[in-house]
Amino acid sequence: MKICRTKAEMRSAVCAWRREGATVALVPTMGYLHEGHLGLVRLARDKAERVVASIFVNPTQFGPNEDLETYPRDEARDLALLQAEGVDAVFMPGVAEMYGAGGDTFVEVPGLSAILQGALRPGHFRGVATVVTKLFNIVTPDFAVFGEKDYQQLAVIRQMVRDLDMPLEIVGHPTVREADGLAMSSRNVRLSAEHRAQAGVLSRALARAQELAKAGADIAALDAAIRDELASAPAADVKSVDIRDAETLAELSGRLERPAVVLLAVAFGSVLLIDQQVISPDT
């Protein structure tokens, strides 16, 4: 497994594979890997002959009061996990290597970036779109694999790829969950024992929404039921509950007549958790 810490090293490795006629899949991560990330790697392996994982905690997607400095990191463990999964190369640039000095160009998908999580975290999706564009330009993958847990992020990246005619396929992987239903996330390790015990309420709220959707509940009833379920966890600080069109993320009202996605953002102490589920009426 190649360890590439510079853009030149990464490009050289990909060029060698291209000379062999190999296809390439990229799995972008911020490290501190868990089974959810490894599921992305396995899907990437199914899609392409060579797999690159990137590990880069991207500062441009963190706000001034967010957890950049405390974001968990464990380089040795991450590399061991990726080695065991048969990853061909890991791209691990530092911030100076990735952005250089004096950089002043950003990529933004204004509509999708300004709503939902984007409204809670101004500038977040601009940082995501910029770093992902840079990764695509450096690795030049045929496929890039992202988790569906970050549903809005996936929608932003898909639109960016369409709008800018980027020559690759974006592949989504279903959310991987813990035994109690909590979506796997690198941030979960920062939950206190008390908060971790309560955090399963997110998946219970999503399951309740699916039950009611099949029973014909309208959007207002779904919203109320989700919030009621979340309120059963005393430590849950609900930042947002959104029920949007599953494809366009447009707002919905009235009776649910087509697939929708429920998007949750709930804080436990200083740890913000997000989760999602596509729900459908029983038609």
C-alpha cells in the first residue's frame, strides 16, 4: 500500500495505474476510520481495480466555533485498517500541501449549500465542495464513494459533478449503524457515556417516521412525531428536523405522496450528530 503525502506522489501512482489500463475509485475521508468507512472501501473495490483512500481533516469546512482541533485522529490505526482492506494507496496531505499559500479559489453549489445543514453551518459545504474538487483533480478517479448518512453532502457533490461536467461517477453507500441503530460516525467517540446511551433516539425517531409515512401521515404529523420521539432523550438538543423531497431536497407540505428524506441534526453536549432516512408512503 502506497502512502502518498504530496500531490505529486499521488498523481505519479495514478499515472502508473492508468498506463496499465486500470480503473480507479476514491474514498475521501477525514480519518479516524470505523466500519462505515470500511464499507465504502469495499464498495470502491467492487467498482474499480485500484482503490485510493484519502485522509485529510479539511479546515475549510469547519466553522470558527466547531471541533477542528478536537476532531479525533489516529493515523497508525487508520493505515492498518486500510492495509487490511487491500487499499492500493492512501493520500495523506498536510494542510500546506493541500492548499498552499495564497489560495483564493473556492467551489460552491449555492442553492443546496444554503439550506438545512448549510444554514446551521455557513460555509461548510463550500469547504466540502472545494476540497472534494481538489481531490478529484489530484486523483482523477473513475468513481468516488460517499456515505448516504451525509445526505445533503452527497446531494451537493452530485450536483457539483453534474454542473461542472466532471468525468466520474458518484456512488452512495447506505448508512452503517451500531447495534442500537446509531449511525456510525467518527464523532461518536466524543460522546459521554450518558449521551451515548441516549443517542440511539435518532434512529428510533427515523423508524417512527417510516411507520407513520406508510400509515398515510402528512408532513406536519410526521414532524410532530419525530420531535416527540427526540424529546424522550433529555440530553438531545434538537437543532433541526427537516422532511424534504428525496431527490431535490425541496420543501414538502401536506400528504406525503412520494419518497422523502428525513434529515436530523441533534447535539448531545458539544457533539453534533446527523442522521437521515428515506421514507415512502404505502402506495
